[in-house]
Amino acid sequence: MDNLVIVIILSGIVAVLVVAYLDLVRKSKFMSGQEVKAQEKARLKSEMILEEAKERAMQIVREAKMLSEDQKDELEEQWRGVIRKVSREFETEAEDEVKGFRKSLELEAVGVEKAVADRIEKEFAAAKQQIEEYKKEKLSRLDAEIVEITKDAVKNVVGKVIPMGEHKRLIISALEEAKREHIL
Amino acid sequence: MNIYSEIIKKIGTQETAENINEAVDILCNDMYRLNKVDDKLISKLPQDDALHEAMNELELVKTEKTEWLLGLKKAIKEMRILILDVAVRLDLKTREDVIEWIKRNVGEDVVTRFQTNPEILAGAKIIFEGRYYEKKV
């Protein structure tokens, strides 16, 4: 009996142990599935994080690129502004320089013109004086020659010489008559 | 009495009047530029009684010499012209006598333009202020 009891007890113990073992095995199997699931989940999550990070990085890169384009435009605009300003300043300065140069040139031209005018005037006065002297000399010669030629011509036409005194008398006579006639 | 009358009475011919006008132009130019008359220039101007008189009078003018010169130019421009066509070129003495007669009998402000005219053998053709008279052979 005792043996039976013992056998029964032992059988019971073995049965408990078997059940426990099986439960343990089952639990162990269950735990292993859970772990794989967790790992898979973690992998998926990490992939998702990575994907998001990648997307974010790409977004940042895109934004950085856009910002860079904007800055480039702004810089170019600023540069153009600087060039325009410098150009204007240079232009103004050049204009001032040209004006100054023109003014000094004009002043110089006036001086030269005055000097030339003086010179021409002096030369002109000297030439006029020479011409005047020459004219007087020529006229006195011509006077003498013309009187002779006229004397001859008149002599040929009227057959007698009209002296200068007679010319004068006739001219004065004409003037007197003109005065009497209220022409003069 | 005109302030230029002493000069005007010495201007006998139109040629003299033109010479004085030219001289006045030169002197005016001198006055504008230098505000004085260049003595060397005066000595180079044609020697003429009327111009000589003008220069003497100009020397007496203390201020506004340019105005005085322009006044003289105007007075000369206003002189009346008598055109006298004659047979021959008259000698200086005869011309002076004719001018003297004209100044005395017609007016001191009259200048004479002598012209020789081959159509006239003796005597003269006279043109004055649009009127005409001739007595010729």
C-alpha cells in the first residue's frame, strides 16, 4: 500500500513535474516569440525613425539649398547696388574732372585768343599805315599823271587845254546855280 | 552847338568820313579790351586833320571815352552827302577849295563824294538829298 501510495505520490510528482516542464517549455516558446516580435517591432520602429530622419535631413538640405539661392540673389542685388553706387560716384567725379579741365581750357583759349587778337591788330595797324603811305605816294603820282593825261584828252576833244583853275571855276559856278535853284 | 562840330567841319570827303569811322572802330575795340587808348595805335592811324582833331578832343575826355567815340561815329553817320560828278580827277588844292565852298554855303555837316565822269568835259553834275542838278560841257 505504502508502495502504491508512494508510487501514486511519485507518479503525481512526476505528473506535476511533467506538467511543470511542459508549461516551462510552452512558456519558453512563448517568451521566444515575444522577443522576436519585440525585435521586429524595434526594427520597424528604427527603420521608421531612420526614414523620418532621412526625410527630415532631405527637407533640411532642400531648405538649405533654397536659402542659399535666396542669399545668392540678395548678394547679387547688393553687389549690383554697390557697383551702381561706385559707378555713379566715378561718373560724378569724372564729370567734375572734365568740367574743371574744360574750364581751364577755356580760360587758356581766351588768353591765346586775346594774344592773337592783339598781334593781329598790331600787324593790321602796321600794314594799314604802310598801305596809307603807299596810297598817298601813288595818289600824288596819279594826280600828276591824270592831270597830264586829262589835259591831253580834253585838248584832243575840245581842241584846247582846260586848266585846273577853269575846272574849279566851272564846278563852283555849277554849285552856285544849284544853290540858287534850291537844289542845295 | 554839337560837341563834335570842330571835327565834323574838318571832314570834307566821304572817304575821310569812312577812314575816321574805321579808326573809331579800332579805338572802341581798344577801349573795350584795355579800357584805354593805345598811343602806339594812334600814331599808326591815317594822318588826317579831322582825325587829328578827334584824337586831341578824345584826350580831353576824362571819362566814358567809348561813349564819346560812339557819339562821334553817330555824328559822322548823320552827315549829309553831296555827290559831285566832275570831268577830271581834281588836284588836292582844287578839291580843298570846292569842299571849303560847300562847307560855307551848304553846311558844315556835308561831306562830298568826288566822282570822275567821262561824259563830262567840264563843269559838274550834282546830287544832293535826292535832288539833281547839272551844268556841264
